[in-house]
Amino acid sequence: MSTLKERFPLTSLPVLIGIGLVSAALFSLTFVINYNISFGDGSWVWTAVLRYMFTIFILLVFIFLSKGRQYFKELLGLFRQHMVFWMIAGTFSCGFFYAGIAFSSEYLRGWVVAATFQLTIIFSPFVLMFMGYKFPLRMLPFSFLVLIGATLVNWTNDIGATNLDFVLLGVLPIVISAIAYPFGNQLANSAKNGGLSYVPVIHSPILNNAFSVVLLLCLGSIPFWLLLVAIFQPGVPGEGQYLQTFIVALFAGVLATSVFIYARNLTSDPVKVVAVDTTQATEVLFALGFELVFVDPRLPTYVQLGGLALVLFGLLGIGLRWERFFMSKLKNTQISQSL
């Protein structure tokens, strides 16, 4: 009689999906806690700034203890050597990305912010094409399902269709986040792998470590956060804001990232990698569930639930399209190698 471990090894699809769901649940805490802070624990500026200051502190300690003093010195040297690049990439992938999410949490419920941020799925291909990459346009029909769903999620009974303040203050910052996030991340990816003439190629084994890359981007975002504080002058953070932003930094910023990367690196099978990536769509459901239980018991409207279903269906469709895209590339590569 086979044991559970033999029936479901770490590289099996059910286990990989399970690990991906754990990371999605941890990621979803960002949206729920940010929304909870908006009830009076402090300014959205500190929600964003403290989150990244805590993330930097945790990563500095973690990398120093796990990699040693020499590696740590080389990492900081790599940052100094390409400081301008890391500042630009970090401003987009950390600064504009999280400032928009934190600001929108003042006007939208956490799960609505999570659902709307899925618009990054639509913007990513256009960002890649703008940067000079080719992208399979077969993903776009499902992307527009996500767009329609996100629109319906934000269409509540107490908000009129022409409420310009709602669009500008609630939705537009998330749109900026959804564009900035893939742009900044792709800059970092291009620095490691090449492909863009205007991005310096950084030859260093340090970039093979995901946590080191995250730390470099976070360090690069520091000038953005200092400028944000100087412009808005948010005053003193709320007492509960320190603890809540630390929880976000630890569970969403560090643990969720490590669990997600762990699941992705367990296999090189493109189908399984896509399956892990697709599980991240469920962070919307986790955000909704956590919020209903711990923060705000108001149920979504039927229109919002319909929009949520479209968002999830669109994300699932994109995942399946990615699977076919990767499999076709893999097949073509195998054919060319056999000739």
C-alpha cells in the first residue's frame, strides 16, 4: 500500500497547485490589511513606506544570515555599481506599484483592489511589446474578459457610472500599479538575461537568487519613498500601522514570495509552471473570504460576483493559453533539435 508521499510527490500537479494556493492566500493579506488600515490606523503613505522598510530589514537580515558576510558585501557592491538602474527599476516595480495599491485602499474594499489589480494581466503584453518584446496575441480575448470583470467588480449600487472622483481616486491608481509592476520587473529580468539594448546587462550570480533581486529593487525604491513622504507629509504613523505593515512585509512580501518561488522551481515542466502561476488568481477569493470574516461583513452585489467570476474565468483561460503556447514552443524546439 503506497504512502501519501509516494502517491503525491512534491513535483505532482496537485501538490504544486496546493503550494501555489498557500502563496496566494499569503499574498491576499496585503489587500485585506491595507483596507483595514484605511479605517483609521494611519495614512496610506505610511502603509506603503513602512511595508517596504520592513521588507528591506527582513531581507537584509535573512540574506546576511543565510548567505554570509562576503555574499552580502557583493550584493551591496552590485547595488552601488548599478545604483541608477536599480533606482529606476525599483521605482516602478516597488514604488509606483505599491503606492497605487495603498492609495486605492482608502477608497475601495480590499478584495475589489485585488480583483482590479488583475488588470496587470492585460497590461503586461502591451508593456512587453512597448519594451520591444514579442507577445502571443492569442491571450488577448481572455484578457478582455478580465477587463470586463474588473469593471463590474467596481460597479456597486452606491457608485454612479459617472462618478469621476471614484474613477480617479479608486481605479486609476490601480491601473498605474498594474502597468508599473510588469514594467519594473521586466527591467530587472532584462538586466539578468539581456534582450533590451537600453537596459544594462548585469553579469552576476547574485541575480540568480530571487530574494537578492527583490532586495536590490527594494533598495532602489528608497528615494521614491522619501520623496513620497516629503510631498504628502503624512504625520506620525498610527499605532496599529507598525504591526500591520510588518505582517504584510513578512507574510506577503517575504513568505508568500518564497513559497511561490519554491513551487515554481520544483519543476521545469511548463504546464506545471503555468498551473502554479494560475493559482495566483485565487488571491482575489482569499482576499474576499478573509475580508468578510475579519474586516467587513458586507457581501458583494450580484453584479460584483458576476464580475469576479469573469475575472477568474479570464485568468484561467489565460493560463490555459500559456500552457498551449509553451507546449508549442517546446514541441518546435524538440523538432528543430532532431533535424
